[in-house]
Amino acid sequence: MTKNKNNQAIWGDRIKSNTSSIFQKAGSSINIDKRLYREDIAASIVHVEMLFRQKIISFKIKNKIIYGLHKIEKEIAKKKFQFNERYEDIHLNIEKRLFQIIGDDAGYLHIARSRNDQVITDFKIWIRSASKKIMTKLDGIIKSSLKLAEKNIDTIMPGFTHLKNAQAISFAHYIMAYIEMFERDKKRFSNNLESLNENPLGVAALTGTSFNIDRNYTSKKLGFKRPTKNSIDTVSDRDFVLDFLFSVSICSMHISRIAEELIIWNSDGFKLINLSDKVVTGSSIMPQKKNPDLLEFIRGKSGLSYGNLFAMLTILKGLPLSYFKDLQDDKEIIFKSYDTLSDCLKIFDEILKNLSPNKKRMLELASYGYITATDLADYLVTNHSMPFRKAYQKTAKIVNFAEKKKKSLNELTLEELKMIEPKLTKDVLNVFDLKNSVKTKKSYGGTSFVNIKKMIMNYKKKMK
């Protein structure tokens, strides 16, 4: 083991002065990117196997390098590896340790590659795995939501527009609206996998390499569909990072929206849902309080996700081709966004399992606000051949009359209704029944109990 190999930077023969301590600290990313060690070692093993297949290195050297890399992987996994800020990143830390284990033959590992293509390869593999993990967590959220919905198909509540009572709906239908959002989140992460399918390994620092490498082989072995087409674009591309951050941001926004909704529903003003003691906290001064802190926590975290997306966009907006040190921050941004979303999904799943609707209060609130008015207008169109706008006007007059009399629509008598529309018959009174209102919304995607049961069944089949 020589001093040059293990105690100096790789570029020590060219840059004679020691790096200043402040630059060493600023330039080091090992405390962030050590998280990529598995991906880095896996890519290095495939790279060295390719070098042997292409007769660039010998069988003996290949085996020595692979032996050393496996040893390093075990050391890191068992927390016996000593990371050193002097060697900047995970790539050089592993390389330095490889020199210690197998000697000068470690130098063959870096043939036909640069840290530029190496880091993007590692990063793409990591994001690919992270995307699949998020999709699995979203599946868990969807399953928990389906269980809650299936228990509450017949639970009637008011649907809101502008936070005002609008029309009667099933609580299950409301919950399943968020399932649709989470399904779109899954699709976004799934679509991103396609942009992660191009293998950067082998483009080296900028121009490619003069060695006769086989990038199709490394692509196949590392789970990529094909190699990237342009070496300059490859080392500067961070679109896949933006895709991931955008998907995280949209998913975080969906979590934030439903968290806000549940916070409102849990408030003393609404009292539409109950949260078990497992997912609430108390007050330091008010003994009676049970606060939805976890919901507030996940609502607030959306801001962090948005910030990370905007930070990455800002880093990239002024960068010419190809690689610049600015790009070093992409790992920290991605890891923070992933960790935050992953935690929020776990928390939200736990909340779903500890949430129950206040069915009595939901039905009571649905009785306010004349929410069967649209049903009456539809009835007039269907049964009395009125244009909808005329039916709308007649219904508005009936609502005004009920409001003046301080009655709900279902409290009006047939005689009172006929004062405004003489053609009405006794069957009109069925229109004001909340359950009947929900039942009639049979159009595809509507809130009818029949529709909800079908949608739940379809989702359960899909999830198997």
C-alpha cells in the first residue's frame, strides 16, 4: 500500500497543495451519498465483469476486484467501514478501501468510467427502487381506504362545494375519491420508471471512452432497457430527478388535502369523524384536548416537498452542459423528499386504520342546506317534461319558500309544494329522502350504492 493511493486524493499528482479544510468540508458528500453504497458496488461489479468479457482485464484481476467489493459491502452493512470526508464521496471511499484490500489491481476498476456516469448510474438504480417502494406504500393506503369504504357504503353524509352542503353522498364514495388520487400517484411513479430505463454507465466523464466496452451488457445486467444515446446529455441530465420530485410533490399535496379535510371533519364545528387515541395528542395546559397533530404534521410536510422540487429546478435552470459541482446537491434533495413522503404515507395509513365516521352526525348534517334541491329539479325534468332551467327556477322558489317557513324540504307538505307547482303529486315526497337521493346517482362514477360496490369489487380484484 503506497501513500499516494491511500492517503492522497486521486488527483494528488496534479494538484500539489492540500485541500483547504473549508473546501474539504464543503466538497464532501459522503455523509449524504454513502446511502448509495449498495448501488455503487452492484454497478462496479457489473462494470468489471463487462471489462473482463471484453478482454480489457484478466480473469484474475476481475475476481480480485469482485472479492474486494463484496468484502467492502459486508463491512458497510455491518457498520465496520470507516467513511472518510477526505475522499469526498461514496465512490472514492469504496475505491480507496479496495486499494487497501487488493492493492494496485484496484486501479483497473475505473477503466472506461468516470464518477460522472458512475453517480448517475447509482442514482437511477436507487430512484428506481425508491419509486417501487413508494408504489407499494400507496398500495397499502389504497387497501386501508378500501376497507374503510367497504364498511361505510350506506353511511350518508353531505357532499360539499365551497365547504357548503351541496348534495347527499356516501361516505365510502368520498373516501374512494382519494383512492383515485393515489392511483394517479402510483401511475406517475410507474411512468417515471421508463425514464429511468436508460443506462448511463460507460459514457465516462463527457465524451464516452476509447475502450471497447459493451454498454448493452451492463444495461441488461443492471436492469436497464438500453444505454443512453448521448454522452454529454447523460452526465448533465437530471430530468429523472425532477420527475421523481414532481411525483413526490403531487402525492404530498394529495396527502395534505385529505389531512386538511379530516382535520376539519374532526373539529368540534363538524364532528363528522372520530380519531382513536392512538393518533391524537393532548395539550400541555388544557386537559380536555385531543388534537389531530399527526394530520397536521403530514399536511405541513407538503411544503418541504414543494421546496425540494423548486430547489432542484433552480439549481438546473442556469447550468450549461455538462457536469458541474452544483449537481452534488441532488442526492440530499431526493433523499429528504423520499424519506418525508415515506414517513407521511406510513402515518396516513395508521390514521386510516384509527378513523371512524360519526354516522349519526353525518346524517344530521346532511339534513341541513336543502341538499335534495337538485333531486327535485331533476324530478321536474323527468316527470313533468320541463327544461332543466325552468325546473331549476321552480326548485329555487320552493327552497325560498321552505327557508321562509324555516322548514327543511322534507318537512313541506304536498299542498305547500303545489302552491308553487300545481302539477306535483304525492310521489314527489320521495325525492327528499336522503338515501333515495344517493341511490339514484347511478351514472358511471356516481355515488349510488350499486356503483360504489362495483368500484370496490373492481379495486379489490385489481389489488390481488
